[in-house]
Amino acid sequence: MTSAGEGAAGPRGIGRSLRLLAADIKLAHSVFALPFAILGAFLVGPGPRGDRAAWLAFAGKVALVVVCMIGARTWAMVFNRLADREIDARNERTAGRVIAAGNVSPLMGWLAALAAAGVFVLGAWGFWWFFRNPWPSYLAAPVLAWLAFYSLTKRFTAMCHVVLGLSLAASPVAAAIAVRPEAVFSTPAVWWIAGFVVLWVGGFDVVYALQDEEFDRANSLRSIPVAMGTKGAVWMARAWHAVAVLALLAAWTSHAELGWVFAAGAGLAVCLLVVEHVVLAQSCRRNPSKPRLHAIFFTLNGVVALIVGGAGTVDTLIHP
């Protein structure tokens, strides 16, 4: 039920709604995609290292990438809360989400979502205005549409996890297009990193969906756990993460500026993925039908993103 304070049209009501939405969508979870966007920008690079003007322009482009990433993620998450508000309200795990619970009105949700989309579009337009690169502007609307599309997919396909992975995997490719579009297709590491993100996020999301397997089945929603059961879903996540490791190896071998720092970071990330699956296996042994996901599983995935993205970025900076 909407409270009187939230229902007020004044600044206090709007401010409260925005604070509740920001807490609900966890802006800090931008960590899952932002490091890969920054890595994508650095993989195509600013150009000659001695060119100060090129590096200053590159810094401006990276700043715009960050703005676009925050706007895009906020749009996607708030749209998800709006599209799923009735489903969330029926699910005990998600019933407390602010729009589903009635603590923020759908109107305020749409205003916030459209404002975030506006930030993204303005940031994309900034590449054209300041750097004469029209591609982000051309692609802004299709990107927003794709990010919104993910929220609808569990209604008709068990491959919704792959769609989520593709949504996050767009970040390194989009950043590379924004920074140096002419270098995107000649920099295979960008695409290998994107491939890693698809498989890593997809596998993680399969595990995350285990929490809702019974609810999704009862409400005719699609997911890998619904289609394959708990055991099959766990093995699918393991397989995707195993192939994701190969994608990291391919990225490392395909780019001269990815050296020992990236190799060390990738190795640590692989160890963390192994730890995640060990924790999951232990949970499955305790309760085979409904494993409990430990909080460490979610924390480690954020660390994986920071390590891989950060290590790759550092390597591109220190490479002679």
C-alpha cells in the first residue's frame, strides 16, 4: 500500500521514492558490467601514448561511458521492477521490492526509468557532439530496447539467462564503439571478453534462478532450472563457466597488451568461480531439491568482475 508520504506530489515524496528505488535496484551492482565497459574502452585505446590531446579526449570518452553505463543499468533495472511488479508481488522472495510492495507508485517508476533512459541518450549523443562519433547515438534506442526486452523473456523462453548475459556483454563492445569505432573489429579481445561475460553472467543467473524454481514452475515462467531441474541447472552453470574460462584465455592470447597482470587476474577469477561452485555443491548436498544460496556466491561474482576488468585495464596502461 502506498504511504501518504510517498503519495505526496511534493519534493519530499519524490525524493523518498527515488531513494527507495535506488536502494531497491542496488546501484552498487553496476560493478557487474562497468569494469568490462572500461576494459573495452582501454582495449581499443586512445591512440599514440605520447599524444596528450588524444589521452585527454580518451579520458572524456571514458567519463561519458560511465555516465551511459549508469543510465542504461538504471533504465534496465527500473523497467524490470515495473514489468515484473505483479509477478514480484506474488513471490515471497521479491514481494518486498518497492514497486511490487506499493511503496513507490508505477508512475514514479516510469518517470525514473525514462529519466535514466534520457541520461543514457544524452551521454550517447555527447560522443557525437564532442568527438564526432555518431555511432552511440544511432545505437542508443536499440540498446535500450534490448535491455528492456530481457525483463519479458522469462515469460516465453528458458534462455532468458543468455539474454541477460548478452545484455551485460554489450558493455565492452559498446564502450569500444564509443571510443574508437574503427578499431572494434580489429580488436578480437573485445569480443572474447564479451563472450566471457555472456557465459559468466548466464551461468550465474541460472544459479540465481534456483531460488525461484518452484515459484516459476507454478506460475508458468521459464528458466533453465524449470526446464532441467536443480541438478541439470547446476551442471549447465558449470559448463557455461568452464567455457567462459576458455574465452578469458582466448582474450589473453589475442591481445598483445594483455600480459601477466591480466593473466594473474584471470587466474584469480577462475579460482573464485571454482569456490562459488564448491559452495553451491555443498548447498546441493545439504538440500538437493532446494539449495540455499550463500551470500558469498553473490559477493564473489562482483569481485570477479572487478578483478578481470581491473587487471585488463592495468595491463593496457603498463604495457610499453
